[in-house]
Amino acid sequence: MPSTAGYLRLTVAALMFATGETQADLAQGLKLSQGQVSRKQSGGAKGSSWSLDDLDKLSAHYGIPVPELLRGADHAVRLLPAARRAECIGGTQTTLTPQVTGPDGRRA
């Protein structure tokens, strides 16, 4: 039987899948590095689990209250706001970055 930390890793993985986010996308949203997210998701090294502060960040990022995140992956995915879901589950979301152009119209 997985630990609470294991269930949370499964929930985060399911939410990433449902939103089409990569670890890099999630890291950016949580103000972490991709490596930190990877270590938290692998749960291998001591001290690399999701913390309570991280849980608050995950809650804000996905728009799901903390207690609901702890109820399991299926429950959390059902509560995911429609605007956060990928168009195709397991697909990816496209992040549009505005292009900065100089006075001559060329990309800066």
C-alpha cells in the first residue's frame, strides 16, 4: 500500500497528465526547478518529498483545495477546473509567449 507521499505523487502525476503539463511547466508554476519537481515526483532521495508548503502551492496552481488533493488522483482530476484541462487528456497545452519586437519590427 503506497504511503501518503506516494498517493500525492500519483495525484500530481494524474493532474499533470490531465492538464498536459510537463515537469518543467509545473516547476515554472510552482517557482521550482524542473529538477526539484523530478526529485519530488520520484520520491527517491530523503528530503525530496512534497512538503506542506508545496501542497499549498499545488492547491493554488491547480485550483483544488488541499484536502481534496489528498483524497486521491481520481477525485482531484474530477475537481480540476475545466479551464485547466488539456483539450485532449494526455495531450499538451500550448504556452504562448509574446514576441518582443524592436522599433524596426524585428524580434529583439
